[in-house]
Amino acid sequence: MNIATLRTVSSDNLRDAILSHLAYSFGKTPEAAHLEDWRMALSYAVRDRMVEAWFDATRRTYDAGAKRVYYLSMEFLIGRLLEDGIVNLRLVDQARAALTELGLDYHTVLENEPDAALGNGGLGRLAACFLESLSTLGVPAMGYGIRYEHGLFRQSFADGRQMEAPETWLLQRHAWEFERPETRYTIGFGGEVRDEAGRMVWTPDEQVCAEAFDTPIAGWKGRWVNTLRLWSAQSVRPFDLDSFNRGDFEGAAQPEALARTISRVLYPDDTTEQGKKLRLKQEFFFTAAALRDILRRFDSEYNDVALLPSKVAIQLNDTHPAIAGPELVRLLHDERGLPFEEAQKIAQGCLNYTNHTLLPEALESWNEGIFGQLLPRHIQIVDRIDDAHAKANPSRGFSMRANHQVRMGELSFVMANRVNGVSALHTGLMKETVFKELHRLHPERIVNETNGVTPRRWLLSCNPRLSGLVSETIGSGWIDDLESLSDLEPHVDDAGWRDLFAAAKRSNKSELAAWMSDTHGLRVDPAAMFDVQIKRMHEYKRQHLNILEAIAHWQEIKDAPNAEWTPRVKIFAGKAAPGYVFAKDIIRLINDVSSVLNADAETCDKLQVIFLPNYNVTLAERLIPAADLSEQISTAGKEASGTGNMKFAMNGAPTIGTLDGANVEIRERVGAENFFLFGMTAEEVVARREVEGHAAKAIEADPRLARALEAIRSGMFSPDEPDRYRHIVENLSGHDYFLVSSDFTDYWRAQREVDRAYADAASWTRMAALNTARSGWFSSDRTIRGYMADIWDAKGLI
Ligand code: 6GP
């Protein structure tokens, strides 16, 4: 069937296409259809319109013999996909009209879609933005990951405490996947390695099957569509009939259940290490399946593996897929008979590694016992790579095998053609700290690619009011040329235009306020400043610095309730890893403070604190367009980049922040006068830690800080259990590794500057608009172009 006949299958008229899917794909009449049926029918109608470009992209890639990019990631935090599809295919007006004709509300239908939370935070969301930009730029690319049955847990609060429930996105119907039962690979674990006349043969003693599920990812204007291929683990032997016939029903189902465990849950960790055997299995499972798939596709086009590095670029998203190095060497050497050195050289020519954090606890390493037991051949290969590296670099001062551990960062570095950091500051620190020795040996290997975010999702679709104004003002070229937002600059001095900008923000805030009232029963005044901190909960991100400032501010307001105060609503959202007790205690503290402050009739019109549950991509899309102030307050040197910081700036929310990660570059671009800087630099942080009693000194020097800490210590926010937060106070007055106390005074100063600036509405709007106008560089299109030029040597085909 050619493409022309295909077209007729799905009507050009979206309304007819929806009705047709409702009847023929879901067997429902409009009268019998539930909201979910309509959402599915619309999704299928939209998906149909991607298929043609999808086939076309594949054909063009083959025809051009183009180099392909493979993005291997444990996480793809894709969120909802329907609106993304509608927006990128430019079907918004049609879809609205069709639904209206059918008596349905556009937003209600869109909101029925589950939010696919197949990631924890920054690294996973970055992967999702990258996929969209790769398609927008027409780069032949594919994402590979795991099709988790349960994504990141669902968060709720009970007495202010975080409760975790399993996330169940697959219980609702999901429109985007194409199951590929024909694309299956058997992946082995364990067993033994035998030397058969010089050839190493690995015979695993456990096997699972990886089955592919494909999701099309359309770029802007639907010109190019790539694939996200997620692997689902299944048993090679689905059902044990012998056991069943013996009456052992549980035993009969066991092989299936065991195998499926591998793709059952996403580890709910952000930047902390998970030393679990299952995690290593997950890593090998999806990486090995991806490599087999990549080689199969390569073999269908070329018959010389020496061409691999010129046709294939593989990006390792952090060290989670680091086993790709040894596995690719194994496939080329053990299975295809290439000499070891050649196999290694080819593998290295294809592989690249992105580091996303310098936190020592997040640098993966595996106990050699576990590693060797699960991957007996790979540990031999790691040792051989390590030895070869040692011989070639006799002066080296490191090994990828130390203290009975296999160190994945070092392995990734040695096996990579290029290694990159995710902001200028972070890349510099990588060179000076974790990879100092390796950088000395391979000075050309580390490059910087500052993160970016896709403007299609993070401005065009999440903020229709502002993006509408932008397009009316400068045309719609910015959507795939974000730097042209700078054309807005002349308008920021036009009072009339500024009013329009301010009106868009104000309407976004009213909409958020209405939503918070409807769904959470919260009352907030949209005229107050919306001060937002949303991200994973972590001590280095310092949500506790923010809440301490709120307490001190509240105390100050109580001292003089009739003074002029700039009304504020502090909004928090974020999940803590279930095992990270301190982070969970910070959540509870914020909730407890919120209960006291919001109930204080004397102050609640001046300061409110809100913690919204279950932060996810969808909630971010609601909050960011309505934010006035972006909190990016990590201890300098700890946040590798941040991407939320870019989304806020783009949506016209100035930052209060430290010189950390990409904040540095945001400030350079939006201008120091449009950014509220505070705190120590990364260098000063290191020096301050050496100062004996730094926290106690900071507290002694700042009575506001002392008073806020005392309020917590005395149980003011936990009267039923006064000692509840004693350990937090002790931490902040003692060891205080993240320097909350030492940075407090300057943070307070910057916050009061924010208050004064916000009180001048015209100049605040100007500042907000300049943040939008100057955020063009933070498009993930720019980042992907950087990877194409500096890392992959790949080209776009559109
Ligand atoms: C995050 C970093 O913490 C964040 O700063 C960065 O913007 C993001 O990656 C994307 O580069 N790191 C992770 O999410 C993580 O799990 C192992 O690192």
C-alpha cells in the first residue's frame, strides 16, 4: 500500500477521524463513549497523522546512508504526549473545533491522559526534550530505554508526611505505543565463561526476553518523526505447563513474573546510588537489547563493521548504560571475531558519555562480586580495557577497579570518544575534580554542552497566552529559532506592550489559583507574588533554606503587621526518594510551617506557603507559566546544570539564585540586573567548609536566622511533637555540609531586594520580559546542534 492510499484510511477531517476511531478502533458509539474513549480516539487520529512522516524519515535515512544517533537512557520523563502531538502537527485549532462540534471540551479531553513518569528528574526530562529537538532538526535518531510498568511513585501527604503509592500509567489506556512482538532479543545473565581454543564463550544461566514498544516522536511541524523504543522484559518461557498440570499454579506463573520484574519499576532515585542487583540487571537488559538492535540495523545496510563509528553515534545518558562499552566489545570480539583492540577501538568510536552530577554518592560503582556473578564475561573485558589503558598511560593515577568495585564513571570515560558536562561551570568542575586524572591523560575528550529545553512544550504549548503575545509581536519564527526572541527587546520599553505581557502572566496566575482552589481547596490571591521552587527534594537544592527564610519573614511580618509588605505565596513541589529520610523530613517541615502560617489571620494575606503534592511534568506545565520568581538556590558547585531554571526564565520569571550550574549562563544572558544573585561561589563554598564552626558563626552573626531556627527547635511548627525537627536544626547549626546557614544572610538580602523590585510593577514586568527575550540560547535545539557538531558528527536531513 502506498502513502496515498494510507491517507484515505484516516479522514483528513479530524472530527470524522475521531468518530471513525471511536467506532472501529474502540467499538463505541458517541453515546456510549467515556471521556477516555474520546481521548483515545483523538490520540489515534493525531497519531495517524504522524505515521506518514515517520515512514518517510526512515526511508530518507536509509536513502541518504546517514549517520544515526542513539540516545541510551534509563529514564525518559515524557509526561503527556497528546498535546505535544497536536501542537507539533499544528492541529490545535482543528482539534478544538472538532471536539467542540462533538460536544467536548478540549482541555478536559487532554487532561484525561496519564502523565508518563518514566523518569525521576532532570536527566530524564532532558532526554525527553532532546528527543523532541532531534526530530525538530531532522536528525535520524532513536531513544532506547525501559518500558517500566510503574514509573515514579505517586506522592500524597498524610499529616504533612510524604506517602508513596505505585504509579500506574499503564492501567489507563495509552495511545502512543506500537508493540513490536517481532522485535525481541534474548538477554542473558550469570552463568560461566569458557575458553574454547582462545575464544571466550559466555553461557548465561538466566535469560529474559526484551520486547520492543515504539513511540513516535514528532518534531515541530511534523516534518520529521523519530522513535522512542522502550524494552519490556518478558520470560523466554512464558508459562510452565508441566507445573500447571501438576497443580502448581503459582510455580507455573513464576518464570513470567520473575522476568517481568526487570521492567516492573523505575528506581525512585534521583542522584543517589542504588546498589541493587536488580538495578544492574535493568541497566544491562536495556543496553544489551539496544546494542543488538543497533547492530542488526547496521548489518542490514552495511557489511563492514569498521564503518560503525562513521554510521553510528551512541550517547550514554549518565553511567546507567555504561555497560555498553564492554558489551559492544564482547559482541564485536567474542561474537564476531574481531581482534580485541580493534573491537575496543570501534566501540570507542561510537560511544559518548554525558555526566549529570558530581555528587559522590551518585557516581555509580558496583561491587565486583555482584558484577562478576551477573556479568562474568564483562568483568573480564573491563579488566582487559583497564590493563590496556594502564599500559598506554603508565603515569596514570587511577583504575576503574578499586576497593573491589567496578567504577562506571571511569569505565564510561575510557570507553568514550567524547565526554560532556551539562553547563560551563559543571564541565569545568569535572575537569578539576572527578575526572582530573583522566582529563590530564585525554585533554581533548571533555567538552561542554549546556542543557536546553524544548520551546515547543515549555513555552508554546504550556503558556498559550504568552506564546500568543510573542507570535503577535515578532511572528512565529521563534518556535524553532528561539534566539529570535531577542526581537522582543525593543518592546519591553513600550508601556502598552508591557501591559499585555503583565496581563498574560496575571491570567496564568488566576488560572493556577482557580485550579489550586478546585483541586486542593487552597485560596490564594493572584495579585501576590508567586514564588516557586519545584524540583526533586535534596539537601543540595536547599528547599530548607527557602523555608527558613519564609519563617524569618513571617516573624518579621508579625513584628510589624501594619508595615508595607509585598504579598507572597511560596509554592513548593517535589518528591523525595523514599529512602532519603532527611529530604522527607524537609517536606514535612514545609507542610507543618505551611499549616501554621496559612492559619495566621494576621499574616496570611502577606505570606502563604503551599506544598503541592505529586510533582510531575504536567504540574510543572501548570506552575511555570504562572510563576513570578524562580528559586534556584543550590549550594554552588552541586547543581550540574538545572533545566527548570531555563523554563522559568523563558516564561518570564526572574531567578533568585546562586552561581551554580546553568544559573551562571542564564545570568550572563539575561543580564545581572535582571537576576537576583546571592550566596557563595563554588570556590568559596569549598573554602568555607574548612572554617571551624562555620554554621554556628553564621547563626551568631544573624539574629533573624537564630530566631527562625529557634522557632523550629522549640516545636512551634510541631507542637504535638516538639522534637520532630531537632535533627534538622542540629544539622544546620553543626556540620551544615550544604552551607544553608552560611548562605542565609545573603539570601535574605536578595529576597528583600526581590520584594522591592516586585513592588514596582512596571520595572518588574520589564525585567520579566527581558528574561523571556534573552532566553533564546536555552533551547534544546541549540544544545542538540552542539552535540551534532562536537560529539556525534551527525547531520539533520531537513
Ligand atoms: C540532573 C542534574 O542534577 C541537573 O542539574 C541537570 O540539569 C540534569 O541532570 C540534566 O543534565 N541529574 C540527574 O537527574 C541525575 O540523576 C545522575 O544524575
